[in-house]
Amino acid sequence: MIEYALTHFNYWAVVVIMMTGLYIVISHTNLIKKIAGLNIFQTAVFLMYISMGVVKGGSAPIIAEGFTVYSNPLPQVLMLTAIVVGVATTAMAFAIIVRIKEEYDSVEEDELFTLDEQVAGDAEEW
Amino acid sequence: MVEQHLSILLVVIPLLAAPVTALLPNGRLPWALTQVVMLACLWISLSLLADVSSGQLIHYELGGWAPPWGIAYEVDALNALVAVIVSMIGTLVTAYSLRSVPADIPLDKQAHFYAAFLLCFLGLLGMSMTGDIFNVFVFLEISSLSTYALVSMGRNRQALTAAFQYLILGTIGATFFLIGVGLAYAATGTLNMADLAVRLVDSPHSNTVKTALGFIFVGMALKAAMFPLHQWLPRAYTYAPVMVSAFLAGTATKVAIYIMARTVFSVFSPELALSTLLNELLIVLGAIGVLYGAIQAIRQTSVKPLLAWSSLSQIGYFMIGIGLLSATGLMATMVHLFNHAIIKTSLFMAAGILLYHAGTLHIHKLAGLGRQLPWTFAAIVIAGLSLIGVPGTVGFISKWYLVLAAVEQQAWWIVGVILLGSLLAIVYVWKIVETLYFQPAQAAGISAQSRVELSPALIVPVWLLAIACIYFGLDTDMTVGAAQVAVQSLGLTP
Amino acid sequence: MKDNLILRIIAKLLIPMIILFALYVQFHGDYSPGGGFQAGVIFSSGFILYMLIFGLDTAEAIVPSGVLRVIASLGVLVYAGTGMVSLFMGKEFLNYSALAESPTTGQHIGIIMVELGVGMTVGAIMLLIFYAFANRGRE
Amino acid sequence: MAIDPVINFMLLVFLVVMAFTILRLSGMLAMTIIFGLYSLLMAGLFMVMDAPDVAFTEAAVGSGVSTVLMLVTLSLTKTRHERHTRKIQWRPLLVVLLTGAALIYGIHDIANMGDTDAPAQQHVADRYISSGQQETGVPNLVTAVLASYRGFDTLGEVVVIFTAGIGIMLLLGRPCKKGRVEDDQTP
């Protein structure tokens, strides 16, 4: 049981962090805060992958003399790609937020809804 | 020498063209390059489809590394058909954009706009060609990021909030997909789709594998705008520039549905879907989506949201087709992928002509416009009839196969839902047709404020697709034939 | 911040070191952690520091955004072009073994080339993004 | 450098605490600083887990680029506080709890962390470690896999960054001369 807890603790922590991030994204109305939540959500996924690649008694996957056991390079490569994708999305999102602020003068989602409805007069659509 | 590299060139040619396009001076030149690239891709994808239609598979090892160590492209009739859909719609939309983009996009942004369009196009092609599940994620993000930028270029400020909402939901979807891929990797140690399928059969159905399927499924369902994860779609399609709506309606959700079918049928097994009740979920949510989308479409007072909600209703049919987990059901889904792409793109492009002519898309302000624009109106009628599923049009073919698949499993209530969905489609199509043709033109005289002269660049692509609606409704060899080969290559017997 | 002497002097000392470090990370990525992406980010952060202290106009005078766009596009082309070269040499796309007599040498050349492409695009795009945001701030 | 369970545990607890702090803080500047710190700790954890390349990137991107971009956006949008409602929102909470439960269910029979016999360590990764250096001539296996074995993914990654650049230039490039139309196609 303790063995199970020790070897699964990383994953439990990942789930808690991930869900905190997801909760921030879907419950908060401030657009910038949403993006912070989205980033927390994504970094938790990175942590999940990296945890999968850890090998007991291993070292970083750079071949060198004196080492025989290396951690798994594949999840690390995948996460390098995912980190880049994450920052691209974040930058894009901030650019849209800056434009939204210029057009609506607000970055709170519920205010944006009301502003859109005043023009559209149709609440169903959002 | 070139033949063996065709599958990779399909993705690399637009990939090389996109950075070049971004550097070109604004004006006609970026358009011309985009059009040439699209035509080349159309030719490549058609010749790929011709190659694989006989049942052979094209296998291409990127970097010379054999899978599962390297990334491989695996082309069978299923993805060749999807590639044909994407490149065909891309070609016609680019032709349309010769007149559409100058009307929607400021001149100083056109080169970047075309570059983003090419990036979106290559992302969708990359997703459909690859045989590696992580590679799907990378190209999914290329197409998604460019889509957010393209949607935000709409002329109303609502385009920005629509793009932001799409970005949030799209990124959540992609991250769910990534979680699913990670769990599948933890259970098998591989990322290659064919290898995954082999190793998943060996491994007993563990919690990890079931959860992996669930997360990949939810991620793609968000991208495909499956009910009840559809919130982003109506706004994104409504407020995006016309050519972007036309392109996305024909391609983006189709590719997501292809990935879903691919994961359910050839990566994980249909039996796993059965044991997790995924099929029941697909059918029930699909049926609700068909009716809900159609009812919302009827309630709309503007053309673009009406078409967007109708797309949502059609997505329900794809879900039902996959959920039936049978050869006929999958065939119906594939034929409908092709058919709905033709129908919806032609309708959005025709709506664009109405917008450029009248300056608005409020239905009640379009009264009598059909008599001023007889060609556009006729195309709308043909595509509308296909949407309903009248015999002699493409829409009939796909609904026919879907009904067959439902009857096979004695699921009579699904037949009822399909018929009811078609009846509701009659209502919303009639709503447009009636205003356009049978209502008296407004006294103000819309033609006075027309913004863009009708040009061949706008009407010819619309009519090519309208003719395709009839042609592929009568001659079903290509679509149904390809679907049959695809279904066989997935190991199902029709 | 243009008039703050201490900041100016420290920046002038730091920026060359940041850029040197970026070059190290770029070309030593085969042997130690790092590679094109990290190098690109570090390289751009050096210029961003310059931009923060000496102002956007001075920075844009040294590296105009037009040049950055060309570099960004070239980076993608260098990467994909390396793939195309191996395709024209008769092997698969991105099969670097085709680039030289011995496969290992070819692999090494290929890896250096594609990392260079990554570094160019990432560095240029990061700077362009900051230019775009900074320009909005001035209006 | 084997993974130290105590440091690992401490860092994870810190990360959870910081995620909750970001959730609760309504002052945006403080939130951004904590966010940068969160990313830095995450990078440290990656380092502890023998992933120096990922740690390097996370430090540069998470606590560098993302945090600075967030600060820039805060100043451009003049946001100091979010309008915070302290009430718990039930529907998002339900979604999150269901997703979390599904994940806990899924990781129940995932291989033990650090297990050399885990499927993830066996099949594909084995070849990278045993013959990666001979086949590519590069001792850093992460670079070998990144640039050669999975070089096409990395090409896609470059294109993703390029796409973001194009998108941001479309959004924030020179202001539109045309000006946006207030309303002409909304229902």
C-alpha cells in the first residue's frame, strides 16, 4: 500500500494541479486569469509525461561514461514540443485579449457577453 | 522518383509555400501562389486516392526511420478521401477568395492572411495523412492556431470574442487529446497508430486504456463540435470572414471526425468502444445534436448562424454513423463527410455573395434578393435540397446509407430521428428560399448599395460545388467506392 | 529608463554574455542540454533587455522587423529545405543519412542544420511578438 | 543523479499550494508573480526528474516568456484586479470533479513510477537509449530523438511558432485603416 502510494503520488498531484487549472479556466471570467489557468492545466500534463519517463537509479539521457541507466528520452522530447505549442497558444491568446480590450474596453467575460447581447439582441447564440 | 514521395509532398509543398507567402508583397501575388499550391495539392491527393482505391496502402517512413521509432505516413482510402476533401475545398475557396478577401481583409494584412490560410490547410492535411498519434497533436495545433487568427479577422468585433472562446475550448480539447495519448503511451510504450493497435489487442483492457480512449474521444469531440461540446462553433462560423467560414465548414470538423473514426476503429478496437458504452453515448448525443441543431437553425434570423447551426445538426449524423460501429454506418459517415463538405461550403460561399451584394445577412432584409441574383439563388436551392436529402442529390446518398445502417441493427428510432431531422431541414432551408424569392423586394432597393460587383471568381466556385451536389448524387462510384475500400482496409466487411 | 546610467552599463555588459550563451546553447545542444529552441528564446531575451533599456525605436533601428520576418521565414525554409535536400538525394524526407558519405556524418550535419533553422525562427518570432506588443503600448 | 523522493514530494506539495494560490489571488500582479514562480518550481522538478532539456525550456518559456507576456498584457489592458466572486461555481466544479475522477480511475493501474519494466520504458525508448548514439552520432539522446527520429514533429513545432508569429502580426500589426463595422451580420 505504501509502495503503491509512493509510486503513484506524482500522478495524484498531477491530477490535483491539472483540475485546479481546468477549474480556473472554466469558472473565472477574467480572460488573463483564464490563460493562467490554461497554462497550469498544460504544465500539469507535462509533469504527467515526465513522471512516466523517470527510471529508478537513472540519469539524464545524455550518454556519458560511468552511467548505464538513463531516463526515457521520448516523453521529454514530446514535452519539449508541447511546451512550445503551449507558449505559442499563450502568446496568441494574449494578442487576442489586447485587441478585445481595445474594442470592448473590458477583459471580463460576463461584461463582454452583455456588450455583445446589446448589439445582437440574441442571448441564445453565445 | 517523385511518385514515392507524393504523400509527404502533399504536406511539405504548402509548408514551404507558407513562409514564402508571408514575405510576398500584399496584393494578387500571395493569392496566386496559394492558388497554385492548392491546385498542386488537389492533383497529388487525387492521384493518391486513385492509387489506394484498389486497396493498396502507401507507407512512407519520414527520416528513413522505421516505425514505431520514427514517424510514418500511412495512407489508405480513408485518409486519401479526407485529403481530397480538404484540398478540393481549399482550391475552390482560394478561387473564391480572389474577390472575397479584398472585400473582407485590409490590404496590408493580405499576405499574412494567405500565409495563415496555407498553414491551416497544411495542418489539416498533416492530421489526415499521419500514422503517428503524437504527430496528429502537432498538426492539430498548427491548424487550430491559424484558425484562431483567421476567425479573429472577421469584420465585426464579435469575431475577437468568438476567436477567444474557440481558443480556450480548442486548447482544452487538444490538451485532453494529449492526456489520452500519454495514457495510451504509458500502457503500450508506442505512439505509432498501427503498432498501438497491435499492442492494445495484446494488453487486457486496463483502466488506463479505457481512460485513454475516453480522453482522446472527448478531445476530438470538442474539435468536432459534437453536442454538447459545440459552444464555439456557431459564433466562430458566424463572425469569421466569409471564405474562412466556407473553408472551416467544409474541412475542420471533418478532419476531427476522421481522427475520431480512426481512433475508434483502427487504434482502439470497436469492442473496447462497446464495452465502455461509447457507442450508445455517440448515438444518443448524435441524435440530440441532430434535432437540437436543426431547431436552433430554424430560430435564427440571419443566414450565417443558420448555416452554422445546421452544420451542428449534420455533425449529429456523423456521430450516429460512427456510433453504430458497423461497416455500413462507417461508410455512411465517410460518404457524408464528402457530401456535407460540398454542400456546406457552397452554401457559405453563396451566403457571401448575398452579403457582398446586400451588405447584410439579416434574413428579413434579404427579401426578394433571389430574383436579382438568379444564379446565386439557384445554387442555394440545389445545395439546400441536398442538405434536406432529396433523391438525386448527394444528401440523399449519405442519408440512405445511414438509414440502411440503422435498419441493419433494427434501430427504428434512429430512422425516425433521421427523418425528423430532414423534415426540420426543410423548414430552415425553406425559410431562406421563401424570403429570397417569394417575398417582395424591399422598397429601399438593395441593389443601390451593392458593394462588390458579381464576378466569375465568386459565382463559378459556388456553381462547381452545386454541380458536384447533383453529379455525386447520381454517380456514386467515387465516393461510395472509396468508402467501401476504406471500410475493408479497416477490417470490416460491408 | 534611457537615462539610468547604472542600467545602461549593466545592460551593455550583460547583453553580449547573453548572446554568447545563446550561441553556446545553440551549437552545443548535441552534447549538453539545450538546442535551437532554447537558444532562440535566450537570444531574443538579450534583445528584449536592450529594448527595455534603450527603447523600442533604437532596438528596431538595429534589428528592423522586416529583417526579422525574413529570418523567421528562412528558419522554416532551412528546416524543410534540409528535408528536401535529402529527398532530392534519393532518400526519404528528413533522412539526413543522405547528406554525406557516412550516415553518421550526414546525421550530424542534418541535426546541426535543423537546429539552426529552429533557432532562427524561434528567436525572430519571439522578438517580433514583443515588438508587436510594445507597439500597441505606444498608441 | 537518482530522483530524491523527499525533494520530489516537497516540490509537488509546493506546486499544489501555488496552483491553489493562483486560484484564490484576485490581485493580478501578485498572481502573475506566483505564476512565474510556479513555472520555475516546475522547471526545478523536471530537473530533479532527470529531464534537463525540459527543465531548461520550461524555465525559459514558463517563467520567462509567458510571465513577461502576461505582465505586458496586464499593463496594456490596465488590469489590476479581477472582479472576484468568492462563491464556488457548481457547474465547473462538477465538470472538474468528474474529469478528475476519470483520471484517478485511469492512473490506478498505470505502471509504478520509476519501474524499469514499465511498457513506456520498454518498447520504443529502449532502442533510442541502446543505439541512439551510434545511429545519429549525438550523445544527447533528447536532441537525437528530437531532431532525427522524430524530426518531423520538430518541423511541426517550428511551424507552430511561425503560425503564432503570423497570427500575432495579423492581430496586432499596424492598426486596420478600415475600422471595424459595428454590426451588419449579427442576427
